[in-house]
Amino acid sequence: MKALVLPASGAPGFAAEVSRLAGTDVQACYACGKCSAGCPVSASMDYQPHQIIRLVQLDQKDEVLSASAFWLCASCVTCSVRCPREVKLAQVMDALREISRRSGVAAGQPRIAAFYGSFLDLVRSGGRLHELGMTAMYKLRSRDLFGDIDLGVKLMLRGKLKLIPGRIKGRHHVAGIFRRVREHEAGEGGKR
Amino acid sequence: MPRIGVFVCWCGSNIAATVDIGQVTEAAAEMPHVVCVEDNKYTCSEPGQASIRQAIAQHGLDRVVVAACSPRMHENTFRKTISAAGLNPYLLEIANIREQCSWVHADRVAATAKAIDLVRMAVAKVAQHSALTSSTSPVTRRAMVIGGGIAGIQAALDIADAGHEVVVVERSPTLGGHMAQLDKTFPTLDCSACILTPKMVEVVQHPKITLYAYSEVEKVDGYVGSFKVTVRRKARSVDESKCTGCGACWEKCPVKVKSEFDLGLGTRKAIYVPFPQAVPAKATIDREHCIYYLRGRCRICERFCEAKAIVFDQQDEIINVEVGAIVVATGFQQFDQAAYGEYGYGEYPDVITGLEFERLVNASGPTEGKIKRPSDGKVPETVVFIKCVGSRDEHKGVPYCSRTCCMYTAKHAILTREKIHGSKVFIFYMDVRTPGKGYEEFYRRASEEDGARYLRGRVSRVYPKGGKMVVLGEDTLLGRKVIVEADLVVLASGMIAQPDAQEMARKLGVSYDQHGFLTEAHPKLRPVETNTAGIFLAGACQGPKDIPDTVAQACAAASKAAALLNREALEAEAMIACVDEARCSGCLWCEPVCPYKAISAKTISERVGRRTLTRSVAEVNPSLCHGCGACTVACRDSALNLLGFTNQQILAEVEAVCP
């Protein structure tokens, strides 16, 4: 792994930005590793949760945003609950996803972006998830047409995949949520 | 006929689990002169002691054996017990059936047999005991404090406030020590000089304190309550009684020398005071650099001294001081960073020590408090601090933690961020150790509020590149190499013993550890006493210590010294060597063997037939003798005997166990 060159390789203010968005001070972390030890998905992560925090502390924006770890975070908040320094780690992961989507660096993880995008598009239009539509949209976006096909067949046979998407009553409420998030993000963008 | 009582202790299950107490008591009852045997769950407890006192009265005992733990634990306890019952305290013998029997054996039968043997030996020995009395010696109610840093200052003030005279001996021209060189002090960031200089002034103004600055202890004779110390007052070439410290001399002096106080970062004159608030504010001529001493002319200082205080032909003065107690507060020195070639200290001017950083950041320092790097005077933007340089490194002979560096580096980080706007601070560390009140919070402040970036790992190399100092290290939390391009590198130097600490220890007759730090009598229970009675330790001469701990230890040493000086007279050791003059041939082989200089020759007159002959014999000074027994081994005539361990008593023990 290549060496960190300090302070040159850092993006000044990155740690502060993450702290502000996440509503928690990443510099409070003293790297005990309890978050990584208790994380249920850490085995699949390219960087352990404590390493993500460490890189954020050192303003290593490019390296952090190229990681998949914060996309894999299941937001179970085990880490936040257990942290002795009260660092809200799950919120940090959220903040990183937000920064990543906005700055387009998610290109480094195209499938994850495709998955999240497909999910949000469907929920916005129908108010709830339609598994088959989600699968189709994700497959088209990720261009991975036949991956996991055996799983798809099993789901189909058990009647878990509905052909016609269901709709909920309060779709306009969901649309409202999306609108407010967009407005909030525009405001955030304006502030920066 | 002696009447001996034997008291066997269970020590809960400590002894009773391995030794059959019943068999021991039965066997003891059969031993010669034993008239009473008892056993107790805990003999040292109040009921246990009461049973001894009761038995002494009931059975008319005149000697007591306690079979229990080591005499180091409770010999004194039981001496007091039998003394309270009217016996001489030395008519006691302890059979150690715990440390030397039950604790080290597993076989109950064999351990019981050994315990019986140990009791048998004790009974045989105590039968030979005689009453001993100790002599008393007067106490000189004056203390000496060696060293005038914060430890010495605090100890001197406390002893003086307790009402005793104090003589302070400081080898540099001023009080203050290392603390005077510091800028701010953790964890409260008070200015070091602001809290120190009032105490320095208090020392010279205190009616009970005599200060000998620029003086050194040459020799220490005597013993607790009556030490005779020889002090060399080095020639300042200035009459202290006349010098007003006006400064005319050092303003006019043409010779500039690197200032020791500023660690070579600034200059002073050949006639100087080390720093403006120096106490005493008396000038000193540095004869190695003064033109007059080198070439025989100049004398400018003399011309401008209105007080006529310059004395070029002043000589060192030897004075003798009698004191009852001595507090050693000789401090530490910084680890020599040149030992780490890979960090380039001494080679690259922008690699400095923590203490040098203190001078750079200090408002009265060579840069007037502006942090400038030594090479080109530029204000550094990126500063790297490297911790544990000369600490926790066995390869460099310093396996211990210097205890102060984590905190002073956090302080340096805070000061850097405060003084240099927009600066970046990186700290390489192995562990962050903050065991003190408010210490962890202070460290968190450095990293959270003041934005110091802590990198866990030891630096492998520092080298210059394009006007920067490149620091190569590892962030072990990430498992990544780290390269920091710094403008200034500060090495957090560890603390090591003074270069002459061992020499001082030998003068005082106290012990020191493998690193040259003076050793306390017990690490937990006698932390400020030495193994030599009447000599106490304060501050970093005993081991690395920060200011709060140093002051606390100085207060403790002062209270011990004051308690000693409060006594009218001191009781000497009763178990000392004594000379059988009839047997002594006067060879005096014993004299050089005695580590306490307690033996000397004495002339006696004897009548042989009708003639009176005079001859030399050895004499033991009871105040000096510690009862170590070295002389008894050296004596060719068996004329020397250690009271309480006479040849007769020891042979009786041998006889008892190997009949």
C-alpha cells in the first residue's frame, strides 16, 4: 500500500466537513478498534470502520471516497452505541455516502451506486420497493445481466417476485420527502 | 535458669495448611527451658499479642520465641509486645516458619519437621540472649538540601516553615533548575517562571534558610542526626555581599558565549547571570571565557562595577556544615539525542529537543517567544513531534518510561497551534500515557480542540529535502507508511540520571539503581527515605517525575526530615558490634572493613603483674555502627561480636539442629 504523504496528500477541511455533516467529532476517536471488532459486515469491507475514521482524521478524502466500506455499512449502529468516545460512526458512514454521491467519486464503486440509485428511483415513483423492477433496473445499470440468476429463479418459484408493482396510498408524502431532501442538499451545497 | 515461652502462629492457613501446628507445639513443649507453649490463629493480632503478655505474667517467662512470619514483618511488633509486659525487647527470637518453611514447601510431613527444627534453633538461641540497651545521640537541628530546583526549593521551604534551619547547596549560579527553563506547565498552562520565581525569592528571604549557590558538596561524614558536610563554594570572582545585580558588568562585557540556560540557542556574556530572574541575582565570571583570565587584560567589568564587587583573585572556599538530616534533590539531565543518528539531532539544526523547544516558545527566550526554526529563522508551518526519544528503548539503555514526555508534547502541540496560526502538528507516539489529574483531558484538548494529529508509530528516519525535514514513519493503526514533510522536528527527550549521580550516591552512602537513579528504601511504603537513615530523596534524582509529583515528593521528604529534626535525641541500633578488649590484639583489620567508619583505635592501659602496659584495641562507635557484622567476620581473634548474633548464640543454634 502506498505511503501517506502528510500534510500534502490531505484535503484540508475534509475531516471538519465530515464531522459537521455527521453531527459528531471524528477527531474524538482514539482508535481503540471496538467499532471494527463489533461490526457485522466488516469482513466484507475493504477498510475497517476504524481505518475509515483514521483516514478521515488525516483528511485523506480521495482514498476514503474510493473505498467501498461506507457503502457496505448496514447502519445497524452497533458501533455508535458502543463507542467509548461517543463518535457516531454510522452517521459518519452516512455523511460519506452523501459526500460521495454529490461529488461523483462513487464512480469508483459503480455497482453500489447503481444499486442505491435503482432503489431510490423506484421508491420515489411508486412509494415502495418493487423487487422485480429493482432487479431489472439494477441489472441494466450495472450491465451484469446474469449474475445471481440462480437466486432470482428461487425467489420466482416461491412467489417472492411480483410481476406488477404495488402502489401505496400516500405516494405524495414520499414524493414530499424526496423534495425536502433535495432542497436540503441544495442548501448544503449553497453553504459550501 | 531461663524460662522460655513459645508461641506458634497459624497465620490463618498460610502456615497451618502446610505445617502441623499441633506437632510443633508438642515438640516445643519438650525443648529445654520451655515452660509454656501456645498457638494462635494470628499471633500478631491484638488477642494474639495479649496472650503473649498474659503468659509472660502467668508463667514468669523471661524469654520469648514466636514461630511465625519473617522477622522483617513483625519482629518489631513482638519486641513492643514483650516490652509492654516488662521484658527487655531483645529477649525475643523469631522462628520464621512461614517464608522459610510453609510458603516454600509442599510436603506437610517434611515441612512440619523443618518447622520443629527452626523452633528448636530459636529456643536454643534465645536461651543465650541477654538484655540489650541502645545508646542515644543528640540531633543537630538543621537540614541540608542538595539541589536548588523545584524539588530542593519546595523541600527547603517546608523544612524551614516547620521551624528548622536549612542550608541549600546548588551547584549552578542560580536556583531554579530545569523548571526555570520551561515555558508553560501542563495541565493548566500556567507560566513556569511565574509560579517558580516567587518560591526562589522566598528561599533567599526566608530567615531560616542559608543558600550556597555555585557550590558543591565535597564530602559527607557522620550519621543520622549528626552529619558533617564539606561544601565547596566555587569562586564566582564576584563578592556576593557587594554585588547588587545591577547588570552594568554584563552589559559592558565584550565576550559573548553560548548560553547554557538557553541550551546554546542564545548567548550570554562572560560575566553573567543565567537569566533575568536568577536568584541570587549575583554575577558570576566564567573563567574559561573571560579575556582577563585568558590573556591577563580587559577588566572592563571591574571598571563599570560601582559596588566594587569584582574580585579577580577570589579562591574557592571550603566550609563545613553540621546537619541532622539531608534531602537529596539533585534532579536529572536530558537524554543525549545524538544517540539516535537516524533522527539527525546535532546534524540538522531544525531537529531540536523538547527542552530547546521550551526556550524557543518562551517569551524571555532567545526568540522572544516566537517559534522560529534555528536554520533560517523561518516560522515553521508543519511541526513534527517524536515521542519516546530516549525512553522505552532498551537498545539505548533506557527501558523505562520518562513519564513527562507525553504531557509536555501535548503542551508543545497546543502552544504551537496557538502561536502559529494555521500550523499543522503531527505527533508520532507509541502510547499516550496520561496518568494524572486533568492529564487525559489535556491530551484530548491537544488532539480535538487544537487539532494535533497523533500518529501511532516510531519514526525510522529524519532527513532534509528541499528546505524541509522529511520524517518517515509508520501509522500502525492503518498499517501504512507515513511521510511527513516538516519544517521543524522536535524530539521528546527522555530523562536520565545526572552524570555524577553515582558519585553523589557514594558520597552520601545511599544506593542507586542500574540507571543511576537514587533508590528509595521501599518503593511503596518508604518512597522518600533512603536505606541510610537521615537521608531523604525528592524529585527526579529518584526517577523521572513531572512537576506535580516532584513537589509532592519534596513535601513528603521535608515532612520526614522535619519529623526527624523535631526529636530531642535519636536512639541508636542496639544490636551492634562490641569488642572483647581482652581478646583484641589491636590488629585493626576490622577498621577498613567497616562500611560506616564506626571502628577506630583506642589506647588502653592494663596491669600485667606489677607493670602497667598500654596497647591499642579496636573501638566501636555505637552511633555509627549499623550492626552489619562485617567486622566480626574480619576479626582474627574472635574479639568482635555482634550483639544479638554473638558467636555463642549462633553456635547454640547449630548445636540444636545438629546435635
